[in-house]
Amino acid sequence: MRKTSTVTIEGGEKNRDTGKVFQVTEMSADAAERWALRAGFALMNTGIDIPELDGGASMADMAQIGLKTLMKAFSRMDYEQAEPLLNEMMACVQVIPDPAKPNIIRPLESVDIEEVSTRLTLRKAVWDLHVDFFTDAG
């Protein structure tokens, strides 16, 4: 069974997404491996100084690199290379439209998120869900 986490957006009255609830679901092992390989190869071509990868490019290697370095590297990639990787991260996110009914979950639509900060929060939640095993073990 894939891991999931629930993310409730906090941000105060100025954040249009405050109180919205999302569910983040782990990628399949196959999808996570393919994502990590593509991200690893793309990282190697950015010129960003990254630590030597023990296994080549796995989710464990991505955990070593860290989200901050990964996002910095994404900023140096061609958009065409980064976009599918970023989209696959967001494909892990679903919305819980009514927090009072947490069992009703549906696919994320672009209108569900009104703040860029919410997208960044959700990307971090996706990242954490996929690498927490490796960071806990390390």
C-alpha cells in the first residue's frame, strides 16, 4: 500500500488557500524510479554542484541531494526538461474538497490552488513523502 499524507494549508486570512486540504500519495516504485533517474540525469547536466550519488540516481540519491538543491537545479534546466518532472510531482496531489468529509477525494484541478506558495508547500510534501524513509534511515 502506498504511503499518503494529508496537508492542510495554513497561511492566515491573506492566503486564499488557507484551510484547504490535500492528500499526497506516493508514486509507484516504477514511477518513482523513472522520475529519480530522469531527475538525476537532468541534474548532472545543470552544472550545479551536487554530492556524488551512491547508487546513480534513485530516490535515496535524491534524498541526499535535498529539495533545495533539486529546486535550484530545476531552475537551471530547460523548461521542457523540468516541466514533466514538476508535473509528475503534482500528479501525486489530490484535493479533499470538504474537510468535514475526508473520505471524499478527487483529482486536483488547476482552480483548486490559488496561491503559488500552496504549490510549493505541496511539492515539499510530495518530496518528503518519497524520501522520508531514506532521511529517517540516514
